[in-house]
Amino acid sequence: MDVRRKDLLTSIAFAAFMWLFMCGAALLILWPWRPANQWQWTAFILGVPVIWGLGEYLGGLFLSDKLSARISRRRFSLLRIAYALIVGLSWLAVLFGIILLAGRILGR
């Protein structure tokens, strides 16, 4: 087996491990509301890392240092805290809506 193919297989195995690790972490966080049937499990396993990655990206975008400096120049600011709470709660509301919609579509 040449080196490039071995590196590719190692990368695929690592990506699969991280994908399942993220699903396991989300399952621990959401434990009482775990998937109940095969469609929910499929949606959970395929959707969690995508939603998690989107949340990380949007968090970095909306809570960046550059944007924080434009909101307030002070290091500690109630305005910055309020902004972070509004963004975080909005993201949770959208995520909760997606979960409710998926639960209705997938039959829970």
C-alpha cells in the first residue's frame, strides 16, 4: 500500500471517529430526548455534526473579537454580554424549532 493511500485511509478513519464522537457527545447532552426509532437515529447521526459545525461557524462569526470591539470598546461591557445572550438564545430557539419539526416529521 503506497503512502498516499494509507494517509487517505487514516484521514477517513479519523473523520469517521470524530463524527461518531460528536454524535456521542450530543447524545450525552440530550440524553432524556434520545432518538426512538431508526429514522430518528439516522437523522441524528447524519445531522448532529452538521448542526454542530454550523453552530461553531456562526458562533465564530457572530461572537468574533472584531465584532465585539465594534459593539463596545471596553473589555467588560454589559452591552457585549446582552448581545452574546441574544445571539445564543436565538440560536437555541432555532435549534429547538428544528428539533421539534424533525420530531414531528420523523414520528415522535
